[in-house]
Amino acid sequence: MKQDDLSSGRIIKAPENFLSRDGIKTVFAEGKKGRRDFIRSAFAAAAASVAAPVVMAQGNPVPTEGGDPNILNLPEHATGLGQGVSPEGSYGKPSKFETNVLRRQSPGLTQTTQASVSFAPLQSLFGIVTPSGLHFERHHQGWWDIDPSKHRFMINGMVKTPKVFTMDEIMRLPSVSRFHFIECGANTAAEWGNVAVPTAQYTHGMLSCSEFTGVPLITLLEMAGADLKNGKFVLAEGGDGSSMTRTIPMSLITSGEVIVAYGQNGEMLRPENGYPLRLVVPGVQGVSWVKYLRRVELGDKPYATKDEAVHYIDLQPDGMQRQYTNIQECKSVVTTPSGGQVLLDKGFYNITGLAWSGRGKVKKVDVSVDGGRNWRQARLETPILSKALTRFNIDWIWDGKPAIIQSRATDDTGYVQPTYKLLRAVRGTRSIYHNNAIQSWLVQENGEVKNVQLS
């Protein structure tokens, strides 16, 4: 396919295998066997439809005529001398054939003089970890590359001894490393207004998952002699031009989950992700993960800062505004097949996607291919971690007819991801933040996949 993709350049085929039409009946007949037998039979049926004569070589069929030239003819890389190690002082880069896998911008959210949002290409990622170079971005006053030798982190408020830490002092302390997702509260915001943005990158791409390394905030507060009996909230303040400030409940901090982080995916934070220091608040909307962290203040009540009083609040049907809805509720999305992709033929596909919950672990994910009439439980791939992305997969035989693919996640608190009908019954239609409704993808007869919304 060489058509232009709605997001940037190319319509990308679903990267899963498929069967020929001649193999469909055999696949259904074998459907009651185990997964390995099921898939083996499916591809045996597809191979049986190949007309070219074959011979056996070590038990495997090899075409004697009309074979694949990419197998029969040795490529350059099999006969020549490859490149040496990367030049000294260089930083590794992806393959030149993967240059289309990029973060992408949208003009649809609050802008400053620079673009303020880029979306992670969820439909092109595997597993649960987002590469640092593809991590989504949200900036309120642009990003900075701050000299770590000059950066300072302060603790004040209801503490016995206000403290100032250098980066060297923080990094010499005992550290922890944990995998967590971060999701902007405005992720999937366009869908509130029934705006069908084209791809999973735009519907759900303000979401990423990384291994974060740093010092638990409670450790640093205790070093300052924090009043843990009367101190109920912490104000976290960033060092960027917007002076981003957020209230964090001490109930999250005393558990040890909240981290003052300097590391991400085995290296230092990237500048666009808060280098040299950011707050990690697992399960809570991304705006509270304050970047360029310069100060925390312990207090006895919420601080109601500008970004808590006029932004990141939920408009209710009666006109009232709901504040401090920090938790990102249980949610999921099918990433393949998804909008902008094309199924090339009938047959076997692996439906895959991501699920997450700000309250704990994902317990199960159900998948429907008929718009929610019938559901099957998907396989959850390990690791299944608390407040981290979880990968799910399920086998599917596409019969070439229109299908509506959905996923519905349930977390270990028993919370079930809602339909739009259920969510709007409570939240109305004029909201922006915290949309965790079930996403629907329409597979058309020509194989093209589009974003649709069921009421």
C-alpha cells in the first residue's frame, strides 16, 4: 500500500499474518483444538493453496519453481561485510525502515507559541514499555534542557528542617525502579464530542509506560522531619515557565509509591520528560507528574492552584465543576486492528491492545468483534503490574464482513470499563478530561479500519 495515512504518510497494513480464502473452512474445523494446533492448521491450510511444486528439505516444503526471490537469491547482507560498531560517542538510532514510527502533534489542545502535545504511536508499539524517544509529550510552557549541576530540589512547609538537595545528593540515596503508565487527563478528549480522530495514536496516544528510577518522596520528606501526622497534602512545583503546581494527597506518598525520579528506561530522563528531575505519581493523571521538579511543600489542605481551579476539572451535566479527579480509571484500547490500518485478506489475525488502571492491576480484558453483543476473554501477557500497562491478545478469524472491534477492561477492584452510554449518563457530553469509555473500531469489507462511536 502506498496511499497516504491519515496520520502522516502511509496507510499501514495490520502487522499480523493472514490466511488465504481457501484456508477458512479448515480453520473453523480446527477451532476447538488448542491454540498451537489452531494456528498450525490455519497456516497449513494457507500453504496448501500454493500451486507451485515443492520438495522436502529437512522436513520443510521448499518451492522448486516460482519461489520467493527474497529466499532463493542471496541478499547483499548475506554476502558482504556489514558496518562496524557505532562511532565513538554516538547514540543508537532505530532502523531507517522504521522512520514512520514517530510521535505526532495535534493542534486540538491548548497551545503556547510552540506545539504543546505530541502523541505516542501506540499502534506501532509492542509489549508494554514505551521507548523514551516515542514517549508522549505535554508541555505548558515548552521544554528545557536544564544543567543538572545547577538544579536544586527544595522541601519546606510543615517540616522541622527545610532542605535543599543537589542532584548529586539525591542520586547517592537508596533508589527504586518501577514500571508505571502515565496518561494525560485529556487523553481521548476528542471522543467526548463524537469527533472521530483517525488512529489509535490520536485517540489514546497521550499514554506511555516506562521504568522510572528515583528516590521515594516519603524518604526525602522524612529527612526534612515532615509532620506526617498533620501534613495532609503536598504541593509539587515545577521549574518551567508555567510554574506548574499540583496538590498531591499524602495518602499516596506515605505508601512509598510516589517517586522523585531522575531515571527512565535505564537512562536519565529525556529533557522533554522533565530532565533532570520529575515527580512520578502512579495511577494519577499526568499533569500531577510535575516535570523539572524544584520544590515540594507540605501542608494541611489542598492548594487549589491555577491548574487545579480552572484547568483539569470535569464539567458536570448540571453545570458544576468537579475538582481533584486525579485517578485515571480502568481503560483499554485495541491497537491492532485499529484506525488507519488495513486487513489484506480474510483469515486469521491476532487482535492486540493495551489495558491499564490507576487503581491497581488489570484483572481481565474482554474483546468483542460484533459491537458488544458477544464478548470473549483475551489473554493477558506478563508482566501484569500495578498501575502499569498490560498487553492483551486474542485470536480472531475475519470472515470478510464488517466487524466492530472493542475491548473492555476490568481491574482488581472490580471496576469495569464503561460504554459511552453509561459514562455520559453520569458525565454528560461537555466534558474534556477522564474519558475511559470503550473504544470501537469498524473493519469494513475492503479491510480498511476506521474509528466509530456507538451510543
